[in-house]
Amino acid sequence: MAFLYNAGPQITIDLCAMSSLPKLEFNKLQKRLRRHAGQAIDDYKMIEEGDRVMVCLSGGKDSYTMLEILMNLQKSAPVKFELVAVNMDQKQPFYPEHILPEYLDGLGIEYYIVNKDTYSIVKQKIPEGKTTCGLCSRLRRGTLYAFAEEIGATKIALGHHKDDIVQTLFLNMFYGSRLSGMPPKLLSDDKRNIVIRPLAYCRESDIEAFSQYKEFPIIPCNLCGSQENLQRQNIRKMLLDWEKQDGSRIEKIFSSMQNIAPSQMADAELFDFASLTIDRSGERKEYGFDSSQTVDSGGVPLSSRSDYIEITQL
């Protein structure tokens, strides 16, 4: 496979003791993230020969990890592709504008800081105490889509991980009454951009551990980070409680998103239920019986019924 790596056995990491994490265990963690990212990239053909990938950096642990892993994969991938880092400065008060440029200068990677005051728009439109994430993300997405075209980017990489994807599934179910999530690869509605999520197979706990070990300069989101009881946080808590009962619960839920049977759902636009017809032509295959059975008949004219029908399958 194009981007695959052998990550070795699973390990459990105490996040409270990251500063003393042995180098060997960190190497295993890094290989696991690389393997999972490589697998996702390969499964969904996220990155192809000649791609110019715009890596969106928010200043959070997920996007820092994504950039690090993609730079690592770029060195040994069988296809040639470019990486360009892009951050959007939304002009939040007290935003530390120097942190990302200094960090990216140290990496020696091409990067851009897009300055656009969406903060004022969000604060003007959304009443105090209400969730700002929806409008904020739409404004940010539109800006980044347009900028991707300006710099000739063929893919837009976002740092969402497996936990984000499963949380979004339940968020849309519980609060949006629809069965949808975050696809690993997405064509924008206007078909002008493709969004990829290279960390789609990676767990948040691994990303958190990796981020703490690397000591990324995390920039908190002051726009929404202080809001309590966000719907997503409620979903996250529910899933974490489930995982305490079954450590593979999120893995199973994600796998179910990859094994959808439209005929077993209820969306009449996704599956043509109206045109279903029976077809009893040809020879019927034998249905197996575990034991003999009797069938009592009722509501049938006496002239055409017997007291009972006995069917025996040997």
C-alpha cells in the first residue's frame, strides 16, 4: 500500500507522565499515527501524484499533529506532493499572532497567514451565551476554500480524527435528525475543492499524547473555548462513558459507518423501497427447518381446509 507503516503493538500512555515518556514508547506512538494516517490516505486516495496540499492550522493539537505526520510521510511516500501550511487569523482579542509564524519558520515550510476579521461578525450575529461554532466554521470554511484556489492547492487537509467523526454522527442524529457525519474525503458543494481528513483513523488519545510529547505551542480558541455545555461536549462525554464499559465502542461505531446497508435503513431517496416486488418465478430453494412443525389454519372455508397441516423436514 502507498502510505502504510507498521506501527507495532498497541500501548497505553499515561498522559500525566508525558515528560518522562520513554523514547521507545514515543516511537511506537508516532509509528501508529503514521500507519493510521497512511492507511486512511491510501483507502480514500486522499493524496495523489502532484497534489499541492493545503494543511489548515488552527493552533490546536490536531492540526499540529496532522502537519507533523504529513511532513513525515512526505519524505517516504511513493508519490510526490507539496505541503503548504495555512492559518486563518480571525482577529480574536489577545490572539498571539507571533506563535504560528515563529513555529512555521522553524520548520522551513511554505506558509500563509490569512487575516480576516470573522470574530466581529460572529459576535455581532450570535447572541451572548449561544454556540458560535456553526457560524464561525462556515465563515472560516468559505475563506479557506477561496484561498485554496488562490494558491493552487488541489487538496485541503483538516485535522479531524476518528473521535470527531463519531461525535459528529451522533451530533447530527440527536440535534439535526439526520444520519450523517464527517467523511474522510469530501467534494465541496460547488465541486471546486476537495477536503481530506488524514487523521480519520487516528484516536484523539494518541494525538493528545503525541502533542504533549512534542510540546506544540497550543493556541486556545477564545471565541468558543470558554462556552460550557456545548452540544458536542455532551456527545463527547456520552461516548467516553460508553468506552468505559466497552473500550472498542468508538472503533465499532466508526466501522459501522464504513459498512452501511441502504436497504436496511429508511431513506426512500437512498434506496428504492417503492419499487420492491416479489419474484416467485423459478424453483424455490429449500428453507431449512430445525425440527418438524404443525400449522393450524383458521378463517378458511370448511370445504377447503383440513383440521391442520403437518410439515415435516427430515
